[in-house]
Amino acid sequence: MNQTAGFDTHEIINQPPPLRGYNLYESDPALREGVAREGAAWAEAELSACGARCGTPEAMEMGALANANAPVLRTHDRFGRRRDEVEFHPAWHQMLSMLFHEGIHSAPWAEPRQGAHVLRAAKYMMLAQVECGALCPVTMTFGSVPTLRTVPDIAAEWLPKVFSRRYDPAFRPVAEKSGAMIGMGLTEKQGGSDVRANSTRAIPIAGSDREYTLVGHKWFLSAPMCDAFLVTAQAPGGMTCFFMPRFTPDGQPNGLRLQRLKDKVGNRSNATSEAEFAGAWAVRVGEEGRGIPTILDMATYTRLDCALGTTGIMRQAVSQAVFHAANRSAFQKRLIDQPLMRNVLADLALETEAAMALCLRMARAFDAQDDAGETALRRLLTPAAKYWICKRGPTLAAEAMEVIGGSGYVEESNLPRIYREMPVNSIWEGSGNVMCLDVLRALMRSPAALEAYFAELRPARGTDPRFDAFVRDLEAQFADRADIEGRARRVTEMLMLALQGALLIRHAQAAVADAFCASRLGGDWGRNFGSLPSGLALGDIVERAMPKT
């Protein structure tokens, strides 16, 4: 007998459907316009196909499963032999297969053409909306290529496997694999961001001028199942960069001992380990004592991806919030039609579009590898954009979660995962202060960087008095450089706001540019999202951010 017959307590109404089954590219006019503007219009069909794959229910479920099932470290087998392997849920491997298929790990290097970095940036921002943890190893792999190319024999052996679009998770020597990933290991307990304080020792191997034995530890070694790592250690000539594979030349597991996995706030699908180098075999990359400049070449690319990844998950957070507000009512009105809610949603959308415009412009600078002005601009923008975008992400995610309310705070929603994911890109590859000091170094060491930057602003000048006044205030920051280090965060923030304003004035919908200048540049903006001044076309901004299912 059915004990509950006749006792239905309520009908489920006024609940939005899940935001799934939509094309992340076709639903994003800011992304489409930016791709065409920055030189990758030729990839429209490829990006549309990627956007469709990213928006499927299966892809979104794959991202959720990879995060719900954390990796497990296996240090030994049942007989007590070292294994030093990490086991992942099948969804993790499916996600990496998807990333390799899209070429996120290497396509601009393997298939160079104008706009290749812009294409990759657009894909990266869409794939971040599915799952961010798996982006870590492909980012490091991508960033390693310019460094590996400086060592011809390593490049000859490894780059064909790095360029492969076949993901191969097998734990075996690279010669036996169809694809490879490269990681990096810098951070040690005693130094953190101060890599020069690292104590890991590199002992030259007799009879070779390039081979060393590494003895020491790394406090954070991300994605420890990569096939090789670029690491730093103290050689007789000082801090040096080394290439350390998981297997030695004779096919034996290298002396990399995984101690434990970090229990992180977010980025939970990705394994991050503490590791010891117990006589690990490695090959020197670059000169002894030049390890930090060598490894920083890689960091330039990984910092780009920090900004791209944060922008991608900002976009997903805004999509979820706007879609929810369009499909739920309160006080006899749809949430999206409530004036204060519309202000919040427009402010979130504005922040995300500005970040996306900045990222795509920065990607174009990476496409112009041989242009001196773009090179100088890239050197300045990369740490500045990483700082500013990654600082804005956590606050935006919290506000988007609040738009959705209690159902956005539970784990069935992807908002908790987005919220937990946000801080990692701000911390990884150099925290906020490190980035701002790096911005100052770029300005002080290369006058061309500041010249290239202000040249980028010039076409927008004279079109909006709020923008012009802000740029004059920015120029005044450099007139007196006393205490500029103490002002580094404010200077970096102003550099990014002025550039975002210039890009939106020149290229965005008029409502977007007007709202950005009125709030971020005009001074009439509160400390929280949702405090845009009156008289702006907020409905147009929100409609532009609406995902189309």
C-alpha cells in the first residue's frame, strides 16, 4: 500500500531549469567580437564546435565528477616497492583528452599562424567553464615549449610527444607514449615566492657537463603525473634550471618521491603534491646561475593562463546568475526585471566583458612574437592582467552565488566550485604583490613598455572625458616615482582599468563602454557590485550577457 498517496506536499514551480545544452561561443557576443577583432576570425567554425562541446550536459557533468572524486596518491605497492603514482577518476582523463583534442597544450607552437594564440585563448576561456583543475598540466606543458626549444636534443626527443593531440596517461618512459605533459617545480618550504632561497642541491655527474643529480624537496609540485618537470636547484654556479623526467635514460623510475597530496580549498580535481628529489637525474637547461630568468620565460605563459582561466570562470558565474534571474520571480516580477538586481547583473557582466577584452588583446600580443613593441607590451601586461583579473574573480563569484541564493550555495550547483577555484590563479605563479612588483620592474627596465602601453590608449583619447581624466591621473602616477613601490597595487590597478576602458570605448557596445567609464573611471561607483550610477542602459548590458539555450 502506498503510504504517501494523497499527501503530495507541494508543486515545484518558479525554479529555473539547469543551464546546460548551449553553445558557449555562440552565446557570447563579447567573445565572438573579440576573436574577430584580435585576429582569429578564420577559426570561427572551430570555436563554435568547441563551444558546443563545452556546453553539453555530458561535459558539465564530467567537470563535476572530476572535482567530486579527488585524486589518490599511491606511494607503494602491496610489496613495499615505491610507486609514486597518482590515481584519478575517469572524468579527469576524459577532461584531459578533451583539452588535448582542442590543442590547448601546444597548438600555437605546433601549428603556428597569425591568431593562433587568440584562438587558444578563446578555447581556454570556454574550457575553464567546464573544469579548471585539468587546465593546470596543459598550461605548464604549453609554457614549457619555448624553454625546451633552447635545448636541441631535449626538443628533438620531447616536442613531438608534447605536440601530439593524443592524451596518454600511462606511467612509462616517453619513448613508449603517444603524448606527453611537462610540469614545473619551484616552491620550497623556506622560500615560497623567494625562489632564490631554494635549498635543493644539484650535484654534477662526473664525465658530463650537463647531467646532474638533484637532492632536496619541493613544497608544491603541481600535476605530479606529468612526464617531466622544469625545476630549480642550487648548482655549483648558483640557482639553475633543470629538466627532470619521470624516468631515467635507462627506463627506470627517476628519484622523485611523492610524499603527500595537498588538501586544497579548490582545484580539487588536480593533484598537487609535496615531493622529494632522492638523487633524481636531471639535465641542465641554460647556464648555471641563470635558473630564474630561464624559468621565468615559462612563467610568462602560465601567468597568461591564470588571467584566461579566471576570466572563463567569471563568465560561467555570470551566465549562471543571469540565466537564473531570467527564470525566477520574486515579488510578482522576474528577478532580472527588478531594478536593483539588474544593476548587480549588469555590473557583473561589465566586469567580465572588460576582462575578456583585455585577455584577447593580450593574446594578440603573444601572437606577435617578433614585434618589439608587442613584446614590450606583453612583458608589462602579463603580470598586470594576472593581478587585476584574478583579484576581481573571488568577489564576482561570491556575488553571483548570492544572486542565485541558497540553491547556488549547495554542491549540486557549480557556483561553490567556481568560488573555491577563484583564489588559486591569484596565488599560483606569483601572488598579488609579486605581480605588482614585476609590473614595476617591467616599467623601470624597459621604457619601451610604457611607451607601447600609452600608444595603446591613444586611439581612445578624446572620445570620453571620464577616460581622458583617468588617463591624466595615471600619467601623474609616473611623474613622481617616490614611494612607487608602496603604490604598486594602485598603479597596476589604474594601468588595467585604463586599458580596459580604452578597449571597450573602441570596440564594445556603447552601453558597455558608457557604464565602464561611468563606474570604473568616473569615480561614481561604490565598493560592491551593484552600485552602478543611474542613467545607464543596464538592460542592454544584461541582455548581452544572457546565455542562449
